[in-house]
Amino acid sequence: MLIQSNLIIEIMNFYIYYLYIYSLLIPFIMEHIKQNLNPDLPDGSDPENPIKIYCDGVFDNFHHGHAILLQKVKTLFKHVHLTVGVCNDEDTVKHKGMPLLSYNERCAMVSYCKWVDAVVEAKWEVDLSFLDYIGVHYVAHDDIPYAVGDIADVYAEIKAARRFIVTTRTEGVSTTDIIDRVLRDYNIYVERSFKKEVDLTELNLPIHTFYELKLNNLADFITNGVLQLSKQVLEENKTSKPLLEEFVSKFET
């Protein structure tokens, strides 16, 4: 118990130290960001003229990594209006693959995030004309060059105009990771759906898996029935107790 308490204290001390160091770095980080901003655009200090930032993505199966990103962007400056672009189904399938959720579902999930002020349909190749069209000052994205076709970095024009704000990804979580978990434990989730009496024809299962689950369910039903009946007989007929106990134990192991 003492070891656990000491460990908790060490973790708390480390977290406090981390927050302290981060608080010291914030002014330098913000100064670096401001130095790269366009001086002709709002800086986020005026509540009547907030800095308008655009952030986009597929946002499939919205998770805490998405929420952290939007929080970071929304709180970069004192007064921020955050517009989030959600990629439509056609672009997503073409460039990323089929999403779990439809465009309308993904838009709905993003719109319920407290950090988001507006949701628009994203343009896959963002340019200055698009930023002006939706009425934003900056685009926030990670600094890795994003190549599309013959274009080495679609954000090059925006970076040159000093209308680009660098963000960071949340490591350790992504929609791909979540899908991989489901695929890794495929049989577990199929059995889970079966036990919840989901119509197996809607799961698009291979025919052999379909009948395997049906047979397993039938076997479980028969086994449970035999166990219940045997225990009932055991209670009613004490004279056959040793024989029935041996019989029941074969099903229970």
C-alpha cells in the first residue's frame, strides 16, 4: 500500500512539474506563432474582431484526439472563431477509403464539440480563395507537407501568405487504430452482436461463419438446458446424487 502511495505521489509531482515547464514555454510558443502571423489580419485580442481559424479533416468515428486538436486551435488566442471543414464522402473514399460514418453523421458529431463555432464542407485542396470564400483568416494544420498529385504541398501558397498556423497531432489514437482493434478482435465482436440478437444477415458474414455461430448457439442452448434439468432432478432425487453430479460435472468443465 505504501509503494502504491509513493508511486501516486511521484506521478503527481511529475505532472505538476510538467505543467510548470509547459507554463514557462507558453509565452515563447505564442510569440513564435505570432511572429509567423499576417500583420494585416486580426490577432485574437479584440472580442469584436476575433481571429477566424479553419481546421479540416475526415473526422470519422470522432474520438478524443479530434477533440484535443479542436481545443488546441480554439484556445490558441483569447478570441477565436473556429470553423471546421468536414470532408465529404466522395473525397474521403477517393483519397482515404470508405469511412465508417457518412458525411452527415460526421458533421453532426463535429458540430456537438464545444470548441466548434461552425461546420462547413471541406475542400480537399485548400487554397487562399477557399479561405476567403468561407470568411476565415488562417488554416490550422500540422506542418508536414501534404502532397496531392503533382503538388508537393497544397499548403505552400497559404504558408507563403503567412496564413498558416502549425498544430500537432495527438499520438496514440486515430480512426485507423480503432478499426484495427475491431479487426484484431473480430470473432469477439461478431459473437457479441450475435448474443445481442443482431440479425446476422445484416453483418455480411461468410456463410461458414454464419452457420458456425448458429451451431454454437444451439449447442450452448442444449448444454444449458441439460444442466438446468439435471440440477433440478438432483434436487428432487437425492438417491441418484453421485451419478448425476458426475454427469453434470462433464458439462461444466
